[in-house]
Amino acid sequence: MTDLTSLTLAEARKGLADKTFTSLELTDAHLSAIEAARVLNAFVMETPDQARDMAKAADDKIAKGEAGPLAGIPLGIKDLFATKGVRTTACSKILGNFVPTYESTITSQLWRDGAVMLGKLNNDEFAMGSSNETSCFGPVGNPWRRDGSNTTLVPGGSSGGSASAVAALLCMGATATDTGGSIRQPAAFTATVGIKPTYGRCSRWGIVAFASSLDQAGPIARSVRDSAMLLRSMAGHDPKDTTSVDIPVPDYEAAIGKSVKGMRIGIPKEYRLDGMPAEIEKLWEAGAAWLKAAGAELVEVSLPHTKYALPAYYIVAPAEASSNLARYDGVRYGLRDQGRNIKELYENTRAEGFGAEVKRRVMIGTYVLSAGYYDAYYLRAQKVRTLIKKDFEDCFAKGVDAILTPATPSAAFGIGEKGGADPVEMYLNDIFTVTVNMAGLPGIAVPAGKDAQGLPLGLQLIGRPFDEETLFSLGEVIEQAAGRFTPARWW
């Protein structure tokens, strides 16, 4: 029953409700697909026994008429989310074979609503990366390939395993996290839909921390409707997370298909970068034309501090990472290397346990927080962050409902093609996405077309705080106009 894997989440929900197939059949189809696609390295831990048990429990609830909104739907979980009794490593050697005794708030809400866990998905180590090449389990392959080429491409990062698994039809949706673009950039690279909700919309409790003032969880799915369904289960107030906002969670799915007539869509002139590929510019214009045809009004807007966003982000994020990662010392859990004294134990454990990119960011973060440099770097970056946030506030105050931009500066690139000698080359992948995290706003990436080599490209919509509904309405307009794309199977 392999055709079951090609259903959208919404179609699978209907099939389960109509008893056309069972959750166990749906789950088995996905487990077989995962087995056949191990070359992609999307999953770092498969949980078939647990998945089948959860599917049987979902079938029982469906039969009794007690089904939750995601009953029987098989999902993949990024290896940053703590899963009780199932190894959680953040794809870092330093966490070793850490098995949490607790469940993250988001995954517990998904299980509450009846979802099924297929396993844990690969990601960049501690979510630090834009290509999913820094994982201690090795890089993830993108199911898409350039026309006429056998080169394995990156799926984007850090949520590369999530995006790759959804695009390759290995799961019906996946959890992901976004600190500077880690949901939206992989979604754009794999023709999937990814939404980073407003900061505080989803609980961070039980998610391995990278940069606490920027991290936000969200879903990656096959369609705008699927992502709306997943976000409804993932979002909500959590007293265990002090940054979680106590406001009602709307029915996001109800926003799908709503008229966008009269909405004002901002086109920021600062996102027109020197040397931006013509096909990205063309795609952006096409997206604007689709929204205009649906009745939206296009207005040029200015976000003058955009050019400072990337350097400010790469000060704030490493600073918070160096603080968060200080807990990995080899004493309480995870990897432990020997030393003649406590200082040596710390040094040896961290030298052995952290990968090159994590070490680089910890060193940068420690430097910008050190005496004599704190004011020059960290404090200044935080002031820039306030200005970036104000740019968006000024736009929205003028009646702009959402902002349309490209999602990435290019399509997916080959494994090992970028960032080898110059890490900054890799950091530039986040140029269109980091402003959203710095300002704490919601952003969605929707597939919108292909480049000359047949690779998917995405557009990004940025919304007002806690107005994800507008993004779903507008995203669906783009999805309807562009159509959905799936990669040709080669694995």
C-alpha cells in the first residue's frame, strides 16, 4: 500500500475517518518507505514498534469515535525534541546516548491529539548550520536532484532531516525548529511548506536550546493546509516556558481559502540584493502578481536596518549558544572524557564531543560576551535588533498586512560545495530569514517554482505578531497558483 505515503495529511485524515484504511496500514506504508530511503540519512533513530503501538491505539480511538485532530497520522520528530524513553542527541556526540525521562511539551501535545511517532530526524548539530552537514550522524541528502545530475544536494538546515523526510514521503509532517531560518530555508530547498510561528506561540520546554531568544518550533509539511493542522496541535500556552504567550490558539485551518481581497502586501526594497540571481527576482515578481490577481494590494516598503541583520544575528545567536552549551561538561549526562582534574575533564569532553561548527560558534559567543568586548559587540547587536523590530512595526503601523520576500538567495547546493574554506559563505544562506527571528515575527515558506536546473524555489511571507492566520490565507494563494512539486524518485 505504498500509495498511502503520497497522501497529504488532510487526505489521510479523511481516509482514516472514512475507514478507507487504518492507521496501522498508513504507518506500515511509511515505515517501509523509511527503510527504502536510508540513503537519504533523514532518520537517525527509527521507532517501528512504538509507531505500530501508537497506530493501534489511534485505530481503537477512531473506532470508538474518540479520535483527536491528528489521530493515526505518522510524523517524524526532529532530534532536538526530548522524547521520553527514546534517544535524543541534538545530533551531537556530546549527548552520547542520552535518553530523556520526560517528553517535550510540543511532542506531548501531538501525542495527545493522536499522532504517531515514526522516529527521530537528523539535524545540524545543536541546530547550528544551514545545510545539515554538521550532524554527528553525517549529512542528510535532499530527495531533489539537478536535472541530468547525480550530485547529492543538501536539504538545507538545521531541520534538513525534517524537510527531506517530508519531501521524500517518509512521514506526513515533521516537527522542526527555526533560530535564523532553519524551518523556512529547508522547506524552500525541498518544495515543502514550513512555518516559523511568532516567538512565544509554541513552547520551547523540552527542546534542546541553541539561542533562547530566537528559537521557535514549528511544522514542516506537504501543503499549507497540512502545516496549519500541525501548528494548531503544536501551539499553545505552557506554564513551564516563561516565554510562552498565554493567548488562545485559533483554528488555523479555517484561514485556508479565506479571501485576501484588500490585504496590503509589502515588498521591501532592501531585499533586492546585488548579484541576486535573476530567477529569484522573477519568482518574487510572479508571487506578487499571484497575490495581486487574488485581490491583494502591493505596496513598496522600506526595512532600512535589514543590512545589519545578519551580522547582528551572528553575534546574538553565538552569544546565547555559548551560554546554553556551558551545561555540557561531561559531569551529569552525555559523553564523558577523562582528565586529571575537573578543568581537564571539561576541556577533553568538549574537545571530543562538540563538532567544528559548534566550537566555532561557542568561541565567537564567548568572545563577544567577554570583558571589554561586551559593549562593542553584544550590546550593539541588541540595539540593532531593536531597530530591526521597529522597522517591521513601522510597516505594520502603515496598514501592511504581510510582507513578501524570497525565502533563500539560491536553490539547494551540493554537499560540500559551500562553507569549506569560508564559513561566512554558508551564513549568507540565512540573509532573507534572520530578520524574522530577530523581530520575533511569524514567517512561512511556500514552494513557488523551480530554477533552470529543475530545483525548487520558495517564497516567504512575513506576518504581524500572532497573525499566522493571514500567512496561511496568503500562502494558500501562492500554493494554488504555483502547484505542488514532488521529486523524481532515485533512492
